[in-house]
Amino acid sequence: MRKALLVGINAYSQNLLQGCVNDVKNLEVLLASHGDSAASTNFDCKQIIADTPSDEPITRERLQSELKSLFEDEADTSLFYFSGHGFRSEHGGDLVTQDFGEGGMGVPMEEVLKLANEALLTRRAKEVILILDCCYSGNLGSVEKLQANSALLVEGLSILAAARSYAPSFEVGQSRGGIFTNLLCSALEGGAANVLGIITLGSVYSFVESQLGAWDQRPLFKCHVASSSVLRRVPPSIDLAILKKVCKYFASPDFVYPLDPTYEKDKRHAPEDQLEVNTEHEEIMAHFRKYAAKGLLVPEPKQEYLYWAAVRSESCKLTASGKYIWELVNRKRI
């Protein structure tokens, strides 16, 4: 079982937020099921939200109770997501709850980390993912704090934070929520998927980080894992039946595939003595174009387009990514 606790707070007594509840609602849709043709169940999601003052308040005690419940139950993967205010404090940082005040600002990030570590150490969870969209979220699992407390990022733990330990996290409006979570959802919709339609937390970070280039906000990714697990699946960008033919077309990863004008339907630029039609070759070229579009194949020698490689009787070859896919297919891993 994969469990997710998603928390969003708009209704603070001061400095109200607008998009945190929508962040949770949008994220739940994407985490609850995979996006591939099977649409199979992914995470068993529980959301707790506070959109208006009439909603049940998310207090320090309530959030602590929900976190303990998440990490005390057995799960293959336990995921915690928080969208709300963050606060810098002497012990690192806090997830601000609605009852902030003299008694404290909320739940210390250090406390969340300890609960996550305990779940992994006791093997109640095989993997824990912590995702924070709040100001100063980079304090969670910060190196300085770990050294001060002799704590560890236990194997199996991954942290994705919206901003650095000293930086704010921005909203883009009520309907779209936070900038970070808006990009997180785009990544889960398929923006961070590889050619097989697999999305990992690492690929999500790469997508979000690259898209935030125009903003001062920078995400942080911290992890102690032996391998990247699948966060979500979406349809492969190339039909698997076509992808698996890579070993048929290329005898080895380094094989250079010879082309000629029979591979190209448009023969306007082909020599007059090479206008033969070959539908089998044309189908192979259609597959090669799909490979090339996903960075798996390039014309050789250094042609800009496969078209010119064909009409000039040159060749094509697999890229490093294409060779990796070739190895997977050859080992029957795809």
C-alpha cells in the first residue's frame, strides 16, 4: 500500500493564503491513480484542508496526530505533502498551523523528520517522501541541523522542498496555487516522464528546477535511496511495440544503420536513379523519427534531419539514451 497525507491551509488569522487548498486538491487527483491506460490505483490519499474559518481548524495537535497516524501504519511508501506558511525558528523551521502564537508556530520540521526516520528504521515504511511547499522549506533535513543533532537521513527517505532554507515560496493565485506545486502537478501529468512514461521524484525535481529558471525561488532535493521508485506512470511517449523494435533495427548499441532514399516518402531531392518505393523502409523511417524526437537516435554524420540522411544515402545511430533503451529491451526489461 502507498499512503499520502496532503495538508493545505489557507485560513490563517493573519497573512491569509489563497492557493494552498487548491494545491492539495489538484495534487490528490494526480497521486490517487496512475495516468497510463490502466489508470490503476496509486496512493491512498487523505487530505486535510482549511479553506475558510468555518472549516475544522488544522492545529498543531491535529497535524501531529495525523502525521503520527501516517507514519505508524505500515506502507510501502508514505508520502507527506504540506502547503501553507513556513516559519524560520531557532530549531530550524516550522510548518505553521492555524493556532500559531506564543505556544509555538506549529509543527517543527525536525519533528516530521524524526517521525519519518522512525518509520523507516522500524520498517513500517519501505520508503518515505516528504514534499513541502512553504517558505523556508529547505530547513527540512538541512545539513547544519543534522550535524547539530547527530541525526541521519535514513535510507529510503526523500525530501523535495519548494524553497531554500532562507527563501520564501510564492503563490500564483487562488486557482493555480503555489508556483512550486503548479509545476509539481505539471511534472506528474507527464512533464517529468521518461520515454517509458515513468515519473520519479528525481525527474520531478529536474523538471521543476528547470522551469523555475525565471524565478528567484529555487527548489531543493535531498535523498538517501538506493534506487528511484516510480512516483507515477503515464502513457509512454513511444508505443512500446515500436520501442521494442530497436533491437531488431540495431544489431548492437553501436550499430550504424545505413539509409538510402527508399526510406523517405518525399523523394524530391533524391537522385533520379533512386526513386524506388519501399513501404517497409518507409515504416522503419517513421519509427526512427519517433526515436529521434525523444532523443534516442540521431542522423549520421551530423545531419540536421533524418530526411537528408536518407536522400543522401547516409546513416543514423543511437544516442546514449537510445543505447540505454536498447540494453533494456535486449535484457527483456521492457
